[in-house]
Amino acid sequence: MQLGMIGLGRMGANMVRRLMRGGHQCVVYTRNPDNVRLLAGEGAVGATSLDDFVNKLSKPRAAWAMVPAGDPTEQTVLALAERMETGDIIIDGGNSYYKDGVRRAKVLEEKGIHYVDVGTSGGVWGLERGYCLMIGGESDVVKHLTPVFKTLAPGLGGISRTTGRENTDCTAEYGYLHCGPNGAGHFVKMIHNGIEYGLMQAYAEGFDILRNANTNDLPEDHRYDFKVADIAEVWRRGSVVGSWILDLTAMALFENPTLSNYSGYVQDSGEGRWTIMAAIEEAVPVDVLSASLFSRFRSRQRNTYAEKLLSAMRQKFGGHTERKQEG
């Protein structure tokens, strides 16, 4: 199947590579011509402009925008809509706010253009591991794009099947799921990222306690000099708190147990805030998720070991670099 990809950053470029490995043809465009040339050299069809990009797509066109949420996505979607025709498809694979997706879908519907929102998880590791995809949109349009989703997703892999699912035909266990109409995919991804905040905060606080178990404030016979990297590693082996985030935490701690290469300034990219907003609208208590978001705010004022570990986790799973502190 042919797919156009706009945005060739950490995730977009590797998604193109995974699709080409799966036999799909990819037309690529971004404002940096070097990134276009790099993927063209690997087999993609490079475009020199947005007009050239659209013209190189076969009808009905399918264009995936993998650009930062907010105004970059808004401008990309609108620019594509000006150039595309009835029956064409625009896919937003970034971390967009789900309400923006609902609004965009209505605008595009007036032009006969289909809109699909895809919450995409996998970070910089997705090329080899695959991407977990949470999809919102019209059923027939999502079905049309299934070959793309199936290639990008991890598949069954080595994960044990959930008991009782052996005879189901749901695509969830293959790593992609049509969650509902427009906005549903990004809503599910928003909650996914909110939960991610809480998980990361729990690990960070736990390891902070372990690291400070030898403080002079404790009685001498209650002090322990733990090797936190080894504890992270042993927890990976059969523990109920095992997870991919713990795998990445173990990697970061083994590389530098003191985390001296991190300042502890922890950013938030929006989804945590949106999750709290949704919880407020639904009157759902989210003590852990809200506390984890507020901890990130605090990290920009006073950095502890926990915040440094949060920064380390973000860098490992998403390639996120720390923003330099002012002053």
C-alpha cells in the first residue's frame, strides 16, 4: 500500500523504514531536505514541496502527519486539506488533543476528506519493537488503512496471549485497535500518557527512597548502601512491578547510577494536563495522575534524584532531551 509521511523526526522516519520493510511504498516530505534525501536513499519517494508530495500520492491519497501537536499539526492538516480531494485521507499520528481531532474531522468532512486520529506509542524503539496504535475514525476508512496499521504494530510477538482471547478476532493483541469515532484514538492515547506519568513517578520515588537509605539521619544499623542499578535489574526478572519502563530505567541506572548527566528538570508535553482536564469533566478522582503532573512542575524549581530519573526514563523511551534551565 502507498502512504505519504509528513514529518521525519525520531518517530516519523523510523515508521517509514518499518513500512518499507513491510513492502509499502512511502512518499516522504519535511521542511529539512536532508531528511528527505536520507530516506529517499533508503527507498522512499522524496518530495520537494507539499504540492509535490500530494501530487506523488495515488488516489485515494493517504497522508500521515507525524509532527508536533498544536499549531504544527493544525497548519499541516489545513495545508493538506487545501491540496487534497474528496475521498482522500489525512492521518494525525501525533499527540494531539482529542477535541482538536473532533473539530478537524468536521472541517475536513465538509470537503469530503476523511480524518483519522492515531495515538502512536513506541518512541525511538518502534522501528524494531513496533508501534502500539490507538485509532479513531470511520470504520470503512480505518479498514482501508489496516495494511499500514498491521505493519507498524508489533504483532503477537513473544507476549503470552491473555487467557480466553484465543478465539477472538480483535486486533488489540496485535498492537493496534480501532477505538471508536474521530477523537477516540487520541483520547485513549491521552489516558495512556497520563498513566505513564503515574508509573514513572512511582518508580522514581521508589528508587529515590532506595538511594537515600544510607542517609546519616537514620540509625546506623538501619542504613543500607543499595546498588540501585542491580535492584532495577532484579525487579525485571519475574517481579510484579516489571515493565518496559523498568527495563529502560535499569538501562539508565546501569549507565550512570548517580544520574549526574541529568539535571532533573522534567518537562510535560501536554497529555498529562489533558488527562486531568478529562478527569475533571467526568468527575473522576485521579490522585496519582494529578500528583505526578504536579511533581513535574516542582522539578523545574528544585531537582531531586527522582526528577533526574524521570528525565532519564523520558530520554530512554522517547529520545527526549532536557530543556536547558533559564538562569
